[in-house]
Amino acid sequence: MAPAETIVKTGQRVLRIEAAALATLAEALPADFPAAVAMILGAKGRVVLSGIGKSGHIGNKIAATLASTGTPAQFVHASEASHGDLGMLTTDDICVLLSNSGETTELGDIVAHTRRFGIPLIGISSRENSTLMRAADLRLTLPAAPEACAIGMAPTTSTTMMLALGDALAVALMEDRGFQAENFHVFHPGGKLGAQMASVADFMHGGDELPLVSADADMSETLLQMTSKGFGIAAVVKDGRLAGVVSDGDLRRNMADLMSRTAGQVATPDPVTVAPDCLAAVALKTLNERKIGALVVVSEDKEPLGILHIHDLLRAGVA
């Protein structure tokens, strides 16, 4: 095994070569890039990507990124396309083919299919005059750059540029469509991303779980609501609207004559509240900043809708 110093230098060399190529790509973004974005935005169908080998893996990832950011897309393996999967490509679609050399034999049937049926074709390649790029309607040509390996043959720099160009396309489309966090959550309901994009409504406790008391309720009733519902607070309502919140802190501050007072007299007026469509992550920040364990969820008219407890957010991985 080579010395650690040698290994580190190799890793740094690779990253510098690829970073330099990305910088060149950014400065020399293909002239057809805006037209490619416009073409995809105007499509009635999906973006269908294909490639072979490492280019195919990159195409698969680009398809996944497009689909998750508001642009319907799918990947079709070039070899399978020649054996029936060409049927997945319709005249409403946009075809994007990836090939570093632009001479990948397996893409020939897809190219011919797009030309026969008038399906728009976008080519991504390092060779402007290749067979693929000559056939394409739009050409996203990658700048000349050396592969990062010592023998200069393993797809490294070229696939990194393809991947980055795919990300650039996806983000440009995403921003042009006005794709927001709420849309992102629709496509990412699970895992950490899902938790970060979830709304307060996804975690709040409503209905019979909501600890509600009227402003003139005695403290026996208020304490019963606080303990039986298990949130440590009670929402105080007057004329159907939130008038205040009774918390453990309020109980301690009024301990001297607590049982002779009403919920409205003990409650903290104008408490911090949260809307049901607020991002859960934003609500968690409020809970932490205020050093409180729960928030009352209210409508625009201040009608109590539910209770949001910090433990529910933390269990779901909201951060």
C-alpha cells in the first residue's frame, strides 16, 4: 500500500482536476442550455434520458433529480430500448442522450426512433461533431478536460461534468417553475428530507386531544385538561378564539391563590402561536428559542386547531 501522504496527494489531484473542469464548464456553459430549458418547460410529456455504462448511471441520477424537483422524467436503459422499451418514448416527450464520445453504438436505435417520430432530442457529449451531436436538435457540449485518473481513460472528469450539467438543468427548471419547499415535500414525504419539509399540520394534535377550557372555567377543570391531555398546557378560549394559554409556569406564578381564580385570570394573554401550514422546522426553532414545550396551532381567525409538542418533532427527526 502506498504511503498515506501519496494517497492524500492523489485524492487532492483528482479533486483539483475535476474542480477545474467544472469551473471551465461554468464559464463556457453550452450555448443551447437556455433553449434546452425552454424545450423541457414546453414539453407535454416527460424527459426520457438514456445512456450506457457510466453515462447511463449519470443519466439515471439526473432523471431522479428532475422527477423530484417538479420535472417528470424517467431513465430508459439503451440496451433495453432496443428490445421493446422504445415504447416508453412518446411524441410528447423530450429525449436526452448522454455519451462522452457521442459514438455509443447502443444509442443508435434511440436516435433513429427520435428522428423517425419527430421526438425532440438533446445530446450531451464532449464531442461536438460526433454522430449523436450531429443528430441532436440541441447540443449540450462539455468542454475538453482530462480524465482524473493516471491513465486518462476511466470516466471521472467527464461524468462529473455530466452530473453537474444535469443538476444545472434541474435547478434552472425548478426555479423557472417556482418550485417551493411545499412542492418539495410532496415528492419527499419520507426520511430526513420529509421531516424537514413537513408542516405543523402533519404533527399537531387536534380534536378530542386538544386541551380547551373557557376563560371563566375554574382551575379544577383547567388542571384536569392539562393533566389528562398530557401536553402541560391548556388553551383558553373566549368567543371561539384563543384568549390565552395556561402553562406550568403560570400555575407556579399563581400558586398562592390558584384555586380561587379562573383560567382566564391565570392564563398568559397573547401567547406565541403557530399556523398549521408553517414548516415544522420553523416551529421547532420557535419552541427552542422560547424554551417552551408546546404551541397552540391557530387559524387566521385565532381559532384553536391543535397542539404542537416538541417531542413529536424530535421523534420525527425534525431539526
